Amino acid sequence: MRGYFGIGVENINKPFNVGNLFRSAHAFGASFIFTIAATYQRTEGAQSDTSDSLASIPFYDVPSLSSLSLPRGCSLVGVELQDNAVELPSFNHPRCAAYVLGPEKASLSPALTARCDHIIRIPTRFCLNVGIAGVVVMYDRLISTRRFPARPVMPGGPDVTTLERFRTAPPLGEVALAERDGALADP
């Protein structure tokens, strides 16, 4: 899928949750990460961000909601446990999206909720940890926007021949280098 996504939090104050979320965002290939009106110490968050995502992904520390600016065409998607929200398994992710989660023990602010293009919910009985909720949303985006083989009827994974149809061809530059170095020579 073409496009990109970013993920962030509003009014968060627990640095380890932010570090965990940002590390996961780095692993899932987020294009940017952000906070809105956060009150946490970035150095403390770095203790749980073992991938050092802030050195690899653009980070935006937005002081207030009125300062939030997203790229043209980027949909703002709030993640909130609301009755009128779209349940995540039924949600069609926008090509370009910025996902935002609320603080621990609270919700997204009414002003941010009103600004969101979409509100989604993870269908759980109660709220999840911010870092875990972010992982669930990013994983759902991954499996619903990329091409993977269908799940088999029986337990286990698809057979190897099925997987070959879904394997992405390497870039032509890599093929040329491998041919030059003899890595693609027939045995």
C-alpha cells in the first residue's frame, strides 16, 4: 500500500508508555511520531525505547491542539473506547493517517475528538495500556493494507509454494549486484 502513517498521544505523562509506543511505531515503520500537550520527560521515555526511535523517525512535540498541523490529505484517526466509534476490525485504514491515543486513565479531549476524521475503538471490555493499544492499531493497519496470503483452513501457516506468490521481488539494483557477485548463479 502506498501512503504513510504516524502515531502519537495527547496529554500523556507516563514516559515508559510513550517510549514503548514509539519503539513499536519504529518497528512497524511509522513515518513520524508525535505528542500533543505531553507532560513527560523524553529522557525517561528513552529508557523503554530501546530502538532509539527519536534518532530514526521525525518526532513532533506539539504544545497544544491548536498547534497541530498535519500534511495535506492526512486523516486524523482517534483511538478511543466510545460506543459510537468504528470497531477496529471493521475499519478501512486511510492511505495517509495520523493515529492519536489519549492519556492513561482518561480519554482524548473533546476538542481533539471533534477534530478527528475518524474515531476507532479496539473491541475490548476495558481500556488497554497506551503502548499496547498502539501496537494493536499498527498491527491491524499492517495486515489490512499489505498483501499477505489467506489464512489456511487448518492450523498452521500456508505452504511454501503459496508464500512464493506473495514474495515481493527485490529491487532491480539489488538483483544486478547479486548477479555481479555471483549470488544468483545456478548451482
